[in-house]
Amino acid sequence: MSTLTSPRTYDVRTYGCQMNVHDSERLCGLLDQAGYVPVEAEATPDVVVFNTCAVRENADNRLYGNLGHLRPVKLAHPGMQIAVGGCLAQKDRGEITRRAPWVDVVFGTHNIGSLPVLLERARHNGTAQVEIAEALEVFPSSLPARRESAYSAWVSISVGCNNTCTFCIVPALRGTEQDRRPGDVLAEVEALVAEGVLEVTLLGQNVNSYGVGFGDRLAFGKLLRACGAIDGLERVRFTSPHPRDFTDDVIAAMADTPNVCPQLHMPLQSGSDDVLRRMRRSYRRERFLGIVERVRAAMPDAALSTDVIVGFPGETEADFQATLDTMTAARFAGAFTFQYSPRPGTPAATLPDQVPKAVVQERYERLVTLQEEIGWAGNRAQVGRCLELLVARGEGRKDAGTGRLSGRARDGRLCHFPAYDGVRPGGRDVRSGDIVETVVTYAAPHHLVADGPLRSHRRTRAGDAVDSPRGVPLGMPSVRTG
């Protein structure tokens, strides 16, 4: 007589960029397909997967700290497995099992599809399995997925990067750029929309260079226009473009395609031409601000955001002032600001004139203060405007006792608003995946507030769907690479 056993549970923990989030959705889909189930809240999982980032030094500290905390948990739960994947796994390889010998599986950025097999092999053999592929085995978008949202999805259009920025380790870990064919990308988007997705974000390390691999340098603008022809697709976003490859046909496609959102995240990194030269960024301040000017001319209400590194080797006070001046001229709605940290294996790690930590910290604080002032002024300009909001799942839960939800405007700004539809008799609560319109009444540095009633409200297929606590299973269509 056989004894039924419960399926093994898993928890995937993601660090890093949107590409890591996209890959984690695939890891969850692979584990679902292999018979695992998401762990319940507060329960101890049978498998913990860390999908890691390696861009900054604290990524290493965070991973090894978390692995240390898990060691006694694993000792108390025989049969528990720990897997480490992503960019840090690609970089550290066998170092991970040397520093944390209780880790069972290490896999890289090129072979995320191997995770279920490696877990089973580790259980069978009783030894750690370290498998790092040197080239992409299967395009991640061809793998099954468990999405975190019923109405919003990441769609990868390329992997890898051909740039040689001196501070960046990503090309060494994710390889050179490989583009998907446009038909494969559009087939995935159409399949997502058929399942109720309203918003897609096109992903690539450098979306502007999309198409070079198959001989069409205008392919990205064409892809944006093609997304505009997909019925039921409400919003299209993309990240990240590189200023070197940003062309006017993309600006025209953004302005001409109604469902492409007036939002642009374009990394600046520094406003100093000398620093940009040492970073090997292949554009200069004037070119960057020229793109900003043309985007705003075509889309006056566009919200722009950026990335900035403070304290790159050799950065002088004059260099830093040039960055402040560029931030003032660009008037970004938001910025991700980072203190430079050397990454072993990058050219910048061995550059002379490393900036003292105290100087970097002081400059960083000045930059954050300036950007908060600029961002807050941009938000105050939204007061009195009517915004269309897509109610977000993670951000769209009622605040305790306030009866409010949150949503993203088309330009990406976060807005908190009343959860109750008080316009119509018998109005009801708004749910995640709904699209609402409301008037902004207050602006904070990092969010907006709408206190009045909803002007209009429509329930979408996504709003009718009930999000599971751990996401929405999705079987991806077959795709080609190359």
C-alpha cells in the first residue's frame, strides 16, 4: 500500500534588475512544471532559490549573509535544499560552495532551465552540483513562467550586452547581445494579452541596439509600433536604452503609438564628459541632453528617469558639479543613485585615483537632495491633473485603515487614491488590474495623492481575475532565437 507524500515546496528570492525578476518568473514556472509548489506564507520551504545580482559589492555581502542565516534552518529541516543562480553565481562559481558548503546547487545566467534537474541530481548524489554554462542554452522567454501579476508582464527582447563600460561586470556574466526575432516577441505579447495582460515591459540590457544581430538597426522603433497594433494591449514600456544608440525613429514611435507610455528611463551615469570617457560610455553630456530635449519636444508630458554613479575613480569636484548641472538641466522625475563600488574583473577596479569613501558619501547626499527637490517640483506640477491609473497588485493593496489603493500613471508616477468607486449608485471597491481616472490633489517627493472620487472606472479582465499569492502560472509559446 503506497503512502501519499506532499509535493516539495519552494521559495525563489530575487535580487537585482528587471531581468532578474523576469528570470525568477521562469524559475518558478520550471519548478511548477517539475511538481514543486510555492511555499505558504510563514512556512519553511523545501527548496530556497537565490536569484542574484553582481552589479554592486553589497550584493556579495547580502547573499553570503542570507546563506549564513539559512544554515541553521537547513540543519533543522533535513532534506531542505538551497540553490544559488544569477549573475553572482556566474561570477563566483565554486567559490559559493567553498564559502557556504551547505549550498546544494549553483547555476549560472545561461542555464536557468537546468535548475530542476540539478536539484534532483543533488538529492540523488548527496553532493553539491555546480553547473555554469558559458553560452546561452535556451532563451529564457521560451521557458514556462509563473508571473507575479495577472495584468502586467515582462517580455525579454534580448539578452546580453555588447558595450564595454569600464565599471560594469554584466557583459562578462550574461554574454554578448542575442536578439529575439520580432515575430517571436510579438507572439509572446499577443499570448499574454489573450490571457488578460494589459501592460508589457520590453526588456534588454540595451533595447536601442535591438536588431543589430539580424541586420535591422531600426528594429526597436518598428517593434514599438507593432505593439501598438495589438488589440487589448493598454500600455507598453521598455528598459533600458543606451544614449549612444538612441535614435529619433524611437522617439517618433513613442510619440505616434498611443499605447507606448510617455516614460523613459535612460542611464546618465555621469554628467562629466571626462568621467564618461573613463567609463567608456561613448556619448557625452551634450548628446544626452539633446535626446532629453527631443523627447520632451515630441512628448511634453513625458517623465524621464535615470541612473547615476557617484565617486567613479578620478571624479573631481568639478566633474561632480557637472553631474549636478546635468541633473538640473534634465529635470528627471526620478533617479537611481549609486555610490561607486569596484567590481573585480572590471577595468575600473584597477584605475588610479579611487575617490575616498567620505567624499563619495558627501557627494551622494548632495545629489540625492538635489534630485528630491527636482522630483518633488515635478510631482507638484501634477496637482489638479486627471491621471489614468493602472491599479497595481504589489502596490495596490488597501493601506490599513485608510481605504486607499495605489496605481501607476501612464508616465510611471505612483499615486494613492480612494479604493471605493463613489461615482455611480451602488459603487464598489476597485481591485488590482482595474484602470481608473482620478484627479491629483497632493504631491509628495516620491508619490502623488488623489483625495476626490474616481471620475471614471472600468473593470478589466485582469481586474476580474483573482491573483494567487505567488503569481499566475503561464505556459509560454515556442519561440526561436537568433
